[in-house]
Amino acid sequence: MNDTALLVIDVQRSFEHMPFWNPREVPAWRERQSALVDTARTGGRPVVFVRHVGRAGPFLPSSGHVTLMDFVVPRDGEPVFDKRVHNALTESGLEPWLRERGLSRLLISGIRTEQCCETTARVASDLGFAVDFVLDATLTFDMTDPRDGTIVDAATIRSRTALVLAERFARITHVADYT
């Protein structure tokens, strides 16, 4: 039995309505994210979708934007969990769902490398899951450091996430490792 599930975290339209949204890296990421989902499906791995539901703005359900992007449409039997915190496992119902199915390894992918993806990896590791952080199947955006106004580009943010997760919380992998 396969013990691995692919988590597709926050790949939702809400982000397209945020002031930091930048489509610059989206086409390449979308291609890799799609390839990872296709490979998981072909290999019989469960694909699990997680959406972030917030209290305001485009993450508010009434905004109409808390919907998955059109290239990650769940197939019959593929679950969609909603979360209200930064990690996909707390209070979403996902952790018990995984445990009931004997799924002990998680492939982490999705939107905001350093936020919900990284936080999910840390929490999953603390809960005893083996974690593969599929770095190039995560998307993030340039950020402004509030301390001095310096712009930190998305590539640097991904690099930092890989640095702090590697050998502590997750194995850092890439889509090519699975396709």
C-alpha cells in the first residue's frame, strides 16, 4: 500500500486578488504543479487539496474567490479541506483523514512557499509525518522587509525556506524527482 499523499495547498483564486500577486513565475510553477499532480494520480497516490478560508478580503468565502484554480480540479474521490490557520493539519480534518488511510509521508506543494507550505511542513514533521517539500512546486512572491524596506525576491525566499527546512523538518525535493 502506498503511504504517500500529495498536498496541494492554497492553489486558489484568492491570491490573484492580493496586492502582492505577481504572475511572473506563475506559468512555470503551474506547469510543475500540474506535472506533480498528474504524476501522483498516475502513481496511485492520493491528491489532497487544501483551501485557506479567511476572515476578510479575497479569502472570505463570500468574496467568491475561495475556489481552486482551474488547472487543479479535483477528481472524484479527491478531498478538499478548508483551513483557517497557516498549516493544513490543524482543525481542518486533514490529519485524521491521513491517519485513517495509513498515509505517513506528505509531499508538500502549493502557494506561499514560506507561509502555509512551510508551516504545514513544520507541523507535519512535529506530528510524526515524513515530509518531502517539493520546492519548485511551491509559489511565492517578492516581499518587502518591514524593517528597512528592502525587497526580498521570491527566489531568495524559496532558498531560505529550503535552508531552514532541510534535514530538520523535511527532505527538499523537486518535481523531477517524481516524474
